[in-house]
Amino acid sequence: MARDILVTSALPYANGATHLGHMLEHIQTDIWVRFQKQRGNNCIAVCGDDAHGTPIMLKARDAGITPEELIAGVSAERQRDFADFHVVYDKYHSTHSDENRELSSAIYNKLKDGGHITSRTIKQAFDPEQQMFLPDRFIRGECPKCGAPDQYGDACEACGATYQPTELGNAVSVLSGATPVERESEHYFFKLADFETFLRDWTRSDHLQEAITRKLDEWFTAGLRDWDISRDAPYFGFQIPGTEDKYFYVWLDAPIGYMAAFQALIDERADLSFDGFWGKDSPAELYHFIGKDIVYFHALFWPAMLEGAGYRTPTAIHAHGFVTVNGEKMSKSRGTFIKARTWLDHVEPEFLRYYFAAKLTHRVEDLDLNFDDFMARINSDLVGKYVNIASRSANFITKRFNGRLAGELDRPELAQRFADEGETIAAHFEARRYSQAIRAIMALADEANAYVAERAPWQLAKEDGRETELQAICTTALELFRQLTIYLKPVLPATAERAEAFLQVAPLTWADLKQPLLDHEIAKFKPLLRRVEQPAIDKMIEASKDDLAPAPAPAKQAEAHAEPKKTAQAEKEQADAHTPDDGIIGIEDFAKVDLRVAKVLAADHVEGADKLLKLTLDVGELGQRQVFAGIKSAYAPETLEGRHVALVANLAPRKMRFGISEGMVLAAGDSPHVLAPDDGAKPGDRIK
């Protein structure tokens, strides 16, 4: 029976261009949605722009335009970027909409009627030069807990403490640099502690990843505080009902924007109902894809608001990590803070989709875009393996058999085995284990290429009387290619569409795995993908240096969850801590190395290599890896099989004359001796 599924991505903040950090989440979401639709489920995806808050108001003022004009321009650009990356939403909306205004007011009133809203006069930081109250993230100073300098007014990034902005030491306004003064103002609060019992139960179910549940436990231990949901004028947002100069804090109406986008879609589609997906007893599934930096709002405030207002809560919230480039945070000076449009101008968008998929797991982990690894993986997997199957077989069908496939397969059992893998690959996609799905698909591609190499149709074509065999072999190869296209379609929708045109078939679904394509006419084969080359990467990096304006002031980034800018004093203190030549690294350097426990499934001699053994490793959720290790002098292959070893899992693949090595096994001494984890460690466990 088809499932009813509603999926959302976090609403990108409407004050800047789309960049690769945005694309990680929206590509991850789109792959999952396309997979569900391909499986025959009624899966709906909505998103929109997070369009309220002080940063947008100030940026519009600086640009000499209205906030409405600013967010309209950003939305148009954002939707073009998403479309060109083949990211499709059934509805892309905005939090600055009539639907969101009505829903936000209605939910607020329900919470108020339920006794979950209170008000009190508070002391708040005020900028005497700008003549406005300052949101928490427009104030910076010293953490009252650990003394770390240059921290935001709500939380310390050094020690994780939360506090009031009035508790900061040596606080300054990031708008003017002036010292804030305290002024009293009446504010409205959501009584989050009213829902502590509900939230403790909800966060310990299957709604969240384990790492997120552990993080939330820290907040429960610290105590659930009342949440300030109001802001003083001037503020770009929705006025709180019954007030004259108070506005909803952007984070109150932002998640309600999911509901508003769905309501706007209902207005266009008569087959949908609001209660069918958002009602308290709705049987539909609801999933939010978000970044790990906004878990606090989505996993505490949002379900509590929904519960208090009488709506259903999410089936699950899927959090992901950040994007790094070549092992470091995206950098404007290095040209690795890459806009979506800059990528599109130089590199095939589906290559980024594939690379992200090849590295995404269901865990809350950062993803590194390593350009050497990127080029090797794209050229090897997509061009050298997947497309190669069709290019080696199609011309024989076109030239020898007038484009007609054979009526039966050369190896029907092989095609059946490929089809039987469908449920395993589907389970990986369903659980967002994309990297394992890709690894399983590429293992099949390897097998398909080995079949073509073994049967060598180019040799048969030279021999008389073997036409029937030749046609059956090429038909089998193209059937394997068709099955791989089905598996890759959620990741490579445009390439799949070109493959469907070549095969002259209707849009492929998962159900099409069951019936091979036989006695069918195909079109002339045209190259589906071309290799990515180093000059394209170099040009993109240079363009990124050229087309990015200087970083905006922290005030313009604050509510968009951007990386805070260090003060000169903070940078000096960090630099003074150690020099590049003293051999000391920081924890952030060590954290870049992804060390995993791996089990040796097979170990073999490498013909022509004096020092190497070829190891086939089980790395748990990361799948299987092939590694060439220089340990032949110390070990006979059979003594390694079944042992556990330590693997550097995020080392860029290295192409050797014996094959590709996908990591490094750790060993000590000149012998060398393999380092082994203690009993109890399992394949895939992270070494910390």
C-alpha cells in the first residue's frame, strides 16, 4: 500500500546567495523524495524562504529597498539554483505569506488559551546609537561561564553554556560597536517546561538520531527555560495578536512555514487536506531534514508547540552535519566558499549530487568535499563504470541488429540477481544510508563490467556465425545498465532521463526491475556524461574568489546561522597558543581524520608487488573497502582474515596500477605491525 509522506527541508534564510552548504541538505532531501516517488509512494516535498528577522530588515535598509523586495529577489535566485541542481519541491513558499501569518496567530492563540504563554518585563540590551533593542546575536562579549571572548549573546561556542545577553562581559553591539545599555521591555514567553514530560518521552523514541537525543539530554539536565518568542519594534515579521509594537521572533513562525507551504499547496491541489497530514490523528508520515545547528528549535520548541496547539508531531527529524572543502571550513580567500551558481557555471550539477550521496550516512557527520577524491570518484564510478556498460554494448545493437534487443538474455540469472538487490539498496535509501546504497550499486556496476569484459562482444563481432550470441550478450549488458539506472535515478535524475530516452522506455520505477527489457528497439547511443577535468575545478575556485563580496558583518549573518567572525584578539590568542612548527595540533585537526574499525574479509597477494597485500574490509555502515597495505613482509594473507584493524576511512582514494586503494590501515614500526582494536569493537565503529 502506498504511503502518504510529507517531507520538508529547513527553510534557507533569505538574506544571501545559495552555497554548497545549502545544497547538501536540499540534495539529501531531494534524493530521498525521488526515491519514495520512484517506489510508488505519495511523497510530497515543501520548502520556502525563512524571510523574517532583523538581519533582513537591516540588509534591505542598507540596499535602499524594502524587505519584501529583498526576499523576492533572493527567492527567485534560490529557486533557479535548486531547479538547476534538479532539486524539486511540490511547493516552494515563504514565511512572509498570508498562510503563515494566519497559522502563526492561530497557534499562538491556542498556546495562550492553554496557559502556555506568559509575559513579563525584562531588561534588554539597547543600542543607544542605532536606537533599537538588540537581538541576542547582535551582541558579543565574554562568556560569563568560561570567559571565552567574542561570544554571541545567547550561547558560548567554546563551552556550550547558555545565558542571557545581559550576563556577557564587555559586551558590544555588532551594529555600531557601542556598549549596549539596559532598558526595560515587556516580552512574551512560551513555557517550554510545561511540556518536559512529553518532550522527554518524544525525544527518546525513534524520532531522532542517537547523537541528537544525547545532545538534548544535556539541555534537559540544564533545565528547560521559558522561550522568549517576542521582539520589539522595529522588526520585520508578524505582529503578535493583541499588541501594538511586539512581533513574533523569527524562530516562532519559521517552522510554522512548513505548514504554511503545505496550506498553499492545498489551495492548488484538491486531492490534499490539511488535517490529512497535520491533524492530531493523521496516519501520514512527516519528516524534517535539517542541519545539526538548528536541532534545538526543531527537536524541542517545535514538537512542544505542535503538541500544545493540538497538531501531530514529526515522524522523525533527520539532522546532517556541515560541508567542508578539502578538509577545512569553506573559505572565501581560498575560493572554497562556493556559491551554487558558481558550481553550475563550471561543473555538472549531478556530479555534486552523486558525490554527496556517495558520502552521506544516516549519522550526524560533517561531509568533506575533497576535489581529488571528487574527480577520481566521478570519473571512475559514473564514466568508467556506469556509462561504460552502455557505451561498450549499444553500438553493436544499433549497427548489427537495427537497434533491436534480443528476445532473451545471455545470462538471465545475472539479471535476476541484480534485480534481487533492489530491496537491499532500497533499504539503504530509506534509512538515508546513501553511501552504502552507492557502494552496493557500484559493486553491481563492477560486476556488469566484468561480465562484458569476460564475454568480449568486440571479439565475437569478428567471428562468423555468432550473431545470436552477440545480440544476447549486448542485450544482457544493456539490461544490467537499465537496472543500474533505476538504482541511480534518485541521485542522477537528468542522466536517468537521458538513459530512458536512449532505451526508449517510460520513466523507470523500482517495479520495473522485475521485467527485463527484451525484443525492444533502442535509440542510437549518445554519451550520457563526460569526465570532470582539473581545469574546470580550478576555474570554479578562481571564480569563487572573484565573485564573492567581502563577508558581511556578523549582524547580517546572525540569524542565518553563519560562522561567527573572530575578533582580532581572539585570533591572536589562538595563534599564540602554538606555532606551525612546534608539532602540536588542535582537536579540530585530529577531528578531520575519520578513523574506523574494519574487519578483514579477505587478504590476497598482489601480483607484481613486493610489499603489498590487497585487503577487502567490512567497515560497517560505510560498506566494503579495498585497501592495498604495505604489510606483506609481516603477515601471510590467511593470518589476517577475520581480524579487526584500524582504518583511515576518509583518505582520498589512490589510483595504483593494481587498482584503487580506498583508505589506509594503521600499523606501527618498520615490520610493520597492524594496530588492532580491543575486543568488543565492531566494524564501522568510530575510533575517537
